[in-house]
Amino acid sequence: MNLEQHKNIIENSFIIYETIQAEHLSILKDQEMPDLNSMTQERENAFLNLKKNLDNLIGNAGSIGGTKSLPLLTEFESRLNTIMGLDEQIAAEIQRHSVELKKHLKHMKQGKAAMNGYRMAGTNSPKPCVLSMNR
């Protein structure tokens, strides 16, 4: 495989990863409860593919292109820095969702405690007691 073929394969891997990042960032900003597990798995698979392709080029860079591969490696390093910056934005959005979720859980616990106050004294019923005032 020559240098141009390696470049095209890695370029496609970059495009796939960057597209996934943009989609995930948009979803995280727009949705209340995104599926973080599937998003993480999707990004991880794209990352592993990119890493495999980069490792293949770096391991063979000297024999494939010699010094001609250096500018290409510099370009890829720059794109990796951009990807890392987007990953930091995604991490910040995930953190924001985590904080919001903790707030909602705290409110739910307070509501549950309030509902427990309506149970009849001396019963172990998990359901609150409702009094009918229509009789």
C-alpha cells in the first residue's frame, strides 16, 4: 500500500469520527436524556478504527514514504488536536447532563419523602393513604 492509499484511508476515518462527534455534540445540546452508552460505544469504535489506521501508517511511514510522510503526519497531528478539543466539549456536555440529572433525582427524593408523610401511622403499606371527603 502506498502513501496516498494510507492517506485516503486515514482521511475517511477522520471524517467518520468528526461526523460522529458533531452529531453527538448536537444531540447532547438538544436532548434532555440522550443515550450516552450507545454514543460512547459509537465514538469508541470510530476512534479504534482511526487509531488502527494511524498506527499502521506510523509503523510503516519510513518504508512507505520516507521523509515525504512527515508533512502528512504533522497534518494528522493537527486534526487529532481538533478532535481532542471536540471531545472536551462533549465531556463538558455530559457533565452538564450529569449535574441536571442529580438535581432531578434530589427533587424526586424530596417528593418521595413528602409522600411518605401521608402514610397512615403504624402501617407498613408502601402506598400513601388517601382520605375520601365525599362521604
